Amino acid sequence: ETDLTYKTLRIDRNAKLSYLDGEELGLTRTEFEILQFFLTHRNRIYSRQEIIASVWGEDVVVSNRTIDTNITRLRKKIEKDSKNPRYLQTVRGKGYMLLPE
């Protein structure tokens, strides 16, 4: 599979590694899957349920809080300034989206 890039993020899908500004991020498997989801599903807001279905699968029961927690952890690794996100945005009452380039 080809690498995915977005701004200064890069995902090596074959090695299951992710980089920010050329530095390896050290993401957990779930964080990696969430980031990969957003890099392959751009330009729209995704609900928590859509993210759960894609990352965990339709048959797995995962709470909305689990999504929020994992996205918070992912943001801490990819965002330099949490008040001015460059990558992931929360859309109140709707879900999350990858910010446009």
C-alpha cells in the first residue's frame, strides 16, 4: 500500500508507522487506525458511530467516550497547539473532521 501524506503527517501503511515532521509518532494501534481513517476519508465530518464502525467494526460495542479519549490522545501527539488545531477538529454536536489543507 502507498504511504498517506497530509501537511507534515505521513503514514507508512505497510510498516504501520506514522511520522510528524519526519519524526516517528509512536502511535498505539487504535490511534494509528483513527489517523489512517481520517487521512483516507477527507473533506467531511464523521460522527462517532461512523468512526467506530470503520476502526473497530460494526459488531464491536465501543462507547462514544472511547472515541473522545483516543482522539484526545492522538491530538496530544500530532497537535503542537491544542487551541489552534492543524489536523483534527471537533465539530460540536456532529463529530470530527480532518481540517482542509
